[in-house]
Amino acid sequence: MCGRFVVAQVGSELVGVLRVDLEGDDLPEPSYNIAPTARVAIVLDSAKTEPPTRRLEAARWGLVPSWAKDPSVGSRAFNARSEEVEDKPMFRNALIKRRAVVPATGYYEWKLVDGEKIPHYIHPADGSPLYFAGLYEWWKNPAVADDDPARWLLSFTILTRDSIGDLGSIHDRMPLFLDPDFADAWLDPTTDNVGDILDAAIDAAPDVARSLDNHVVSKAVGNVRNDAPELIEPVDA
């Protein structure tokens, strides 16, 4: 799974090679301890223009489908199992037309050792951005006036799959990593072969996973109120 991650860059440094056309006005600041319901910068291709416009926008972590009565449902939908999203009503429509890329610097996972959870920081060895496959939705708040920009909530979830290799020794699930060369295909809202795109992403994720480094970090990361660069520094296991 992916329940905490790091975004240490902003703007063009964060998105790397994804060639964003438009950046939102209120993007979140860097954070070393992002938890569900936090605001995060995501990349999406908006189908409102032709060709689609690639945007970097702030979104709430935890998918809130358009039919939800209130946004609280999103607190339980921060991850989605990639093997199940085609069949689950919570995620099915977003998979078809609203796929996102979630850029990150790295993420945390906890390994159970003799009954004790040991936090690990997992990240690209060369310091380049890490890309998670995501889904996004727009939710309209019926309690807010039509002309109020706050009426619309953009939210997202991060897809996961079975872990492999070293990551499998830490946790049995890992984020669905995307190779940057595959991002265009993943984001394209006009594609008809959604199942093939999803299968290709699932199959390719292990190549990215094998390129990642990891090390033990301080248990201070377990408290979401802690947010500092020191959280990703190695400590003795």
C-alpha cells in the first residue's frame, strides 16, 4: 500500500519530463510526511480542450466519487487495488476517463520485524521524481453556491499492486509505479483500450521497483505532525 509519501520539489522540478502545460495557482508546499486527506499536486490531462491540456493541480488525497453525499468517504479511498478497479463502482468511471500521475520524491512503508513496525523510506536511487499511477474525480458540494470556486473538490487515489523483490520483503503491496515514457498513454483521456493500458502499467511497474533504493528511517515519521527533511535521513536499524 502507500499511506505516507514525500514531495520535496515543486513545479517543473517535481513533474520532471511530463511537460505540463498549465500549473494551478495554489499548489501545496513541499512536505516530507504527506498523509491521506492532505492536498497534493497531481498531473492530469483535461479533456475540456482539444488536444487535452496537461495540468498540474492541487488535489485532496482520498478519492471522492461524484455520487458521494459528502467528502468523508475519501478518507478510506486513498489507495485502490489495480487488480480490482475495473469492477469497483468507486473507481470504475475514473479509470475510464480520469487517470492521473502523482509525482513524488519517495514514500514510506513499514516492515514488521519481531512484532515491531520499522519505517523504511523508498526512493529513486538517482534522485529523479517517482511517478505513481492514480485516478481522480471532481465532487460538487451541494451546500456551496454555484459561483463559488470552492464548490468543486478535486480528489485522487493511488493505485497499488503486489510487491516484488526487495520491496516485497518490506510490505506485500506497493504503489503502481509508472515509467515516465508511459505517462502519456496513462494520462490520455481519449483512449478506448483502458484495460490494456492498465494491464501494461501493472506489468511494467516491477522494472521501476527494481531500480529503487530504501533505508530505515526514524519512527518520528509515524506522527503526521512531524514534517521535516530529517525524516528521510537513514538511521540504524
